[in-house]
Amino acid sequence: MTDIAPTAPQAPNWRATFRKITNSSAVTVVLAIVVALVVGAILIAAADEDVQRTVTYLFAQPGDFFVALGQSIGGAYAALFQGAVVNFGASSSGAALLPLARTVANSVPLIFAGLALGMGFRAGLFNIGGQGQIMLGAVFCSYLGFALHLPVGLHVIVCVLGAFVGGAIWGFVPGILKATTGANEVIVTIMLNSIAGFLLGFLLTLQSFRVPGSNNPISPMVDANALYPTFFGTPVSVGFVLAIAAAVGVWWLMERSTLGFRIKAVGANKDAALTSGMNVRTTYIWVMTIGGGLCGLAATAPLLGTPSQALSVDIASTFGFDAITVALLGRSKPLGTVLAGLLFGGLRAGGYMMQAGTGVPIDIILVLQSVIVLLIAAPPLVKAIFRLPDPSRRHKVRRARGMKASVARSEVTA
Amino acid sequence: MVTLGHTETNMIGFTVKKLATSAIIVAAAAVALSGCGAAPGTGGTNTTAPAATQYPDFLACMISDAGGFDDRSFNQSGWEGMTRAEKELGIKVKKAESKDSTDYANNLASMQDQKCDITFTVGYNLSDATKAQATKFPDTKFAILDDNQISLPNVKSLIFKTSDAAFLAGYAAAGYSKTGTVATFGGIKLPTVTIFMDGFVDGVAQYNKDFSKSIKVLGWDKEKQDGSFTGDFDDQTKGQNLSNNFISQGADVIMPVAGPVGAGASAAAKAAGNVAIVWVDADGYESSPQFKDLFLTSVVKQMSVTVYDTILATAQGKYSNTTYVGTLANDGVGIAPYHDYESKLSKDVQDKITDLKKQIVDGKLKVTSPSDPQ
């Protein structure tokens, strides 16, 4: 116990924050999205050249300004919608729904990694290592994909398993360190992200990871047999089906299995779980290992999806970090994570169209995502903006009393 | 605890209200102050020159690599060619910035929907994605900068034999050095980076041969193809630290091949006082005027000219997939004027460099690098 003692004062704060976020009501989430869109609109308008020009003679000819304002905001959000949901200008109904397919394809890595991190949150573990776990999954998946030449079907399965194992190894390390030495998983996973990044960079300097005859640090593409089969020639692939299956699997694990019960018990109160005879240490190891594996599966989306990508240093994109927000937005529940993953996948897909079509920088998407999470993390802010009653005030009092009691208890045990 | 919780909520509510009110006042004031100008055509004089309109229906698009269009290096140079074409030819332009490799295919797909007449992709990183897209859409024209791995009828490669120009810069650096030590470092070990370093090392070796000197080069070993790299194209502090190391080892000319990280080298040189910098990609004297008194010369890659020429040819219906190689002969690469160092670099060395340039152009002298375009 003594070795975990130094981190103890922090733990209740984090847990309280998690609980606040995961207990946020659906109304808060919807309102947070609305506020984010308004903030985004202001930024889009402020950055627009026509708006900047017309505002200088606002009083002489106010019409110009409002037309420019409407065009910049309307144009950007219309492009966002057309890039993420339906393209009304398309020639056929298949092409019109292509954006939706892109949204689904973009959501796959976010759902996998979001599920992984959500599981960790419910065990009270803040896994920041999604990024590194995805990289390791990518290394395994990619190597098995281009070095082996297996028949259709089998090759995909081998690559997917490889991705899971790669991620699981990188998740196991912080798990075992936390269990045996009490090492803070936040610090360990952040460090492992850097190590994974440099490891990947090093591997790509080796000839065995490069396209034969090339000096560029990019691996060959995986075999065509290893690619996820796609549906009707759209970017939607079996990868999405796997992601949904993973969500169902995580739901079953958390709600129906003994391990899931243990995970939730440890997350709610690890001392109580320990007292009631649960093995907290193995629970930590399991959560981190399974979570790492799920993160590893996120790597299959760019590598085995269509269009496929070769292994490069930035293969993990920002999936590992975006997944934290996806898991928070999805309140760490599988269904919520899938929906949040689809929302963020849509923002991603729409962002590309917004940038290409209207020239609005894709950074706006990051602003939208950040504002959404900021507001969800600070429900009082949303409530103040919309003057909502505060239904949690009663709970807060109860929780505060409970917390005071638990602090007193821990002081006694210390 | 109860009252505390209560006050807290009220305080937040109050602050937000107050904040919103003040924000509105500020915004209104800003609009009121700035909004008093006259509308164009209603009394204000319109001073903008009429825009060129030769090709009003031509749409050129560009997709950056992860460096973004503000990298003061090759993405930016490429984009300058686009904006010049917009101004001088009256074409329309669109751009999409990539943050990392997962963006490439997505950006290409979005650009496809914009129906571009030509789509530029910047950097070898986009090679795979460009190839896939060009195969899928054989009627769309593409051009890729700094890469020549694709041979398709609708992809034009634009590459540069930078080692020739870096050779001349290395010669100049060796000729200028008083300490007998010069240095170079890269951002990331990529062929488009090390090609500069290879040429630089060879240029110094040529100077040593011609003048029987033994000027040392720190930071790059051409034989082993290994040397000093900061590890990214972002962190200027690393560039500064690395440069300080070189300076403490006696280097008085440094060539950073690291895009924005080069500014860290300039800062270190400025602090040291008697150290010169060889800039790359663009003429540093113009692109980084705050350090202009540091630049001995620059290894220039004429990306913007190349992009502009490609747009013009395509708009005139003369697009071809022939690979363009920028060389000293066609001025696709070169070294910038010595500017403030004109008088500090001996006449002998300057004449020798002019002569060497001629020899390379005539094919009498060959500069080779493993990273040369094949």
C-alpha cells in the first residue's frame, strides 16, 4: 500500500472528474455540440476574407456584410454536412451517400480505440497510451501483411490478430508495472507513446521494413489478400463490422462477465474491491492488455481499409488522443462510444470536404471537438449558458459527504 | 458544503453572464469602429488593379504534406507558384492541408469532388495515395513535387537535382570558413534532405582538393550516409542546441536542412556573432529577413516557378507526364546571391564557383548522391 500512497491524493479528483463526465446528461452533450458549432461559426466568419472586407463598411452597406457572413458560415457548414452525410449535388444516389460511407470508414479507428480507453476509465485507469498501442498494432499488422503471402480470408485474420497482439503487448507493460510497482499509468503510457514512436521510426530505417530499392521511410503496402473486403465498392469495409462486434464484445464483458464486474468494482472503489477478495492487480493487467489489443485493432483501419495506407511514422494519426475524447463523449459506454466515434468520424470526413471546397482550415474541426469536450467536462458552464436547473446539486452534496467520509477513512488506514 | 456549492454555481453563472455582456460590448465597439468605412463604388476609391482573366475557368488544386503550407520551405514554395498563377493567369485555386499520412487519401478524395483541372501533391509522402487516386481516375491530371516513383499517363513528376546546387554552397562555405570547420544537419533523414548534405560535403571536398586545405565537415558522413538530425521539422530549440554544439566544436558555417528548424540554427549563429548560415529551399535573405546578415548564400529550389510553369502548360492544353528535373542548367536549382557576403568571400572562390557551375552544366563535372533522382 505504501508505494501507491503518494498518488493517492490525486486519485479522488480524477475519479470525481470522470464521474462528472460520464454522468453528464444527454441534454448536456447535445447542448455542448450546439455551442461548439456556434463557436466554430464565429471563427469561420472571423477568418473569412469577404467578411473582413465587408465589415469595414458595415454601416454604409450592411447588406454586404450579412450576405458575406451567411455565405461563409453557411457555405462551410453545408460543405461539412455534404462531406459527412449526404451530397445533394451528386449525380447518382450511390455517389450522394458516399460521404456517409466515408464517415463510417473514418469512425472505425476511433471506435476501436474509444472502446479501449472507455474500458480503462471504468476501471479507474487513465490510459493515455492509445497512440503507442496503435503504433505497435500497426507494426505487427503491417509486417504480417506485406511479408507473408497467404490465401484470401486467412491473411486478413492473421493481420487482425497481429494488430491485437501488438497493441496488447504495449498495453500489458503499463498494466504489469501498475500492478506490481504501483507505477502511475498516466506517466508510463505517455512515455511508452514516445518509445513506440521512436521504435517505429527505427524500424522504418531497416531495409526489411522498406520498399525494396527505396530510401524512403515507408513500408510496402500490405497484400491485396490482407485487405478488409469492402461493401459495394464504398470505403465501408468489414473493419466497421468488426468495430461494432468489438463494441458488443465490450458490452458483454462489462455487463455480463465476472471480469467486467471486477473491473467496475475496482473502478468504483479499489479498496473495497480488494477487501471483498477481488484481485485488483490482475484486473489492472487485464484491462490494460485487452485495451491495448483494442487500440491495436484501430491500426487495421488505415492499413487494411480502402484506400489502404503503408506503414509510416505517422500511421497512428491522432487516433489515440481523439479516442480519449470519443470515450469521454460516449460516457465510456460501448453504445455511446460507437455514436461518439461516428460523430467524430463525420467531423473528420466533413472537415476534408470543408477544407477542399470552401478553404476553411481543417483546424476548425479540432476546435469543435475540443469545445465539445471542454463543455462536457464543465457541465456548470453549459448550464449557466442555457440557464438550466442543476439537477446534480442534490447528488453533489451527497457525494461530497461520501467523499469526506472516504477521505477520513483513508486517513485512518494511512 | 451546501452553501459553498450553491455560491459556486451562482458565481459561475454570474461570471458567464458578465463575460458574455462584456464580450458583446467589445464586439459591438470593434464593429462600430471598423464599420465606418465607405462601401466600394459608393465614394471610396477602388485602387485594386484589374485581375488577370486569361483562364477564368481553370481550377488548380494543391494538397500539402504534413508540413502544411506555412512551412517556409517546400510546401510554401509550391503554394507560392499557385498564388502567382492565380494573380497572373486569373485561374482559380483550392488547397487542402494534411496533418498526417491518414489525411492524404481523404484530401485527394475531397479534391476529386472539386473537379480540379490539375491537382498538385507535395512530397514523396503522398506518392502512394496519389498513385492510387490517379489509377482510379485516369481522366484527372496530377503532378507530384519531389517524387518520381509514379509512371502513369496522368501523373507528372517534378523533381530537383539539389545535390549540384548544394555542392556549390559547400564550396562557398569551405571558402569562407576561417576556423577550418563547417557543419550541416537535417530535420529527418529523408532522401530529399540528405541530398543537400551529400552535395555540401562533396563541395567542401572539392575545395580542399583545389586549394590543398583540410576543411572539416561536421554533421554528415557521406560514405556511411549518417549524421546529425533533429528528428522533426518543428522544434527550433533542437536546431539551436545542435548548432551550439557545432559552434563549440569550431564550426563557423552551418547549413540546416530542416525547414523551420533552421531558424534555431540562425538564432544560435546570431548569438555566437561570427557564424554564417547557408539556407535551403528559398533565398533566406528574402524569406527570413530578420536573419539576413547571417546568410552566406542559399541553396534554392525553384518549386514555385515549376508549379507555375506546369499550370500554364496545362491551361494551354500542353500537359504531359514527362518528368521535370530541376537542374543548374535549367535554373530549377541554384545558389542565391551572396548579398552581404559579396565582399567577405574571396574573389578567387567566387570565380571558381562560377567555373564549377559551368562545368556541371556542361556535364564535365558530375556530383552524385545516393538520393539523386534516378
